[in-house]
Amino acid sequence: MKLVFFVTLCACLVYYQGAMPYSPPLDGLGEGEYCIYSTERVYSDLITKRVDTGFSYMYFCDSADAGALRAKFSKIDGESIAIPDWAGGAGVAEVVGRLRYRVVLCSGLGEVVYAYSPRDKGYIVFDGKKVNLQVSLRGDTVVVGWPVILGSY
């Protein structure tokens, strides 16, 4: 029984890790603080802050440097960007539409949206729905995460 569980777990991890090749161009949304989540340990002058979560790392940089920093990784588990002064406070639906995702769940008064796109072969299941993008609006700052926002927002 333990062997079956172990083989099943390994197969799921291989699927998850190998199935996230698509990353939406979050850095193209605007200027702000960019974060890359990875289990890899990477060093670069572009990194403004690194957080060790105990099971992976969160690497922060300016959004203008996100593409160059992204190129230093062989495996990225997720990304996010926090954009202050988001388009005069335009709603999260605009972000989802611009990235060509479909809203599947809303939380609060539309302040947090979970979305899905079949372009992204990887996803998580949240509240019984496939999700591979999360967008949060707090005040005039929008935070976008792929597949979801990790850490506080």
C-alpha cells in the first residue's frame, strides 16, 4: 500500500512540476514589485529581497527586471506582481480580461478573483474549480499571482 501511495504521489508531482510551462506576462501589466517562487536557489544583483519559506524561495525584483531574472531559473513554481496605483483603481476583471483568462470564482465584493485558462496546463483546484490565476485589489494596489498569490496580499 505504501508503494502505491508513493508511486501515485511521485506521478502527481511530476505532472504538476512539468505541466506549468506557460506563464502569463505579468510584468507587462505595469510597474511594481515582482516575485518569483521557486525551489531553486538563485543569485543575482537583480534580486531586491529573498525570502526562505522553508520549502521554497520567494525572489523579489523590480518588474522591469522580471524577464532577466526569470531567465536565470530552470523551474518556476509561480509568479506574482503588486502594482500600486493600478489604472486609477480599475477593477480586477480588467486584469483577467487583459490576460485572457476566464473568471471562475469571486470573493468578497469582487476584490479577489480566481480565474482559469486552458492555455495553462497546470492548475490547482480551489472550491472545486480549476484555478491558475488569482487577482486581488486592495485600495489602489492590484496583486496578480500565477497560479495563485503566495504570501500575503
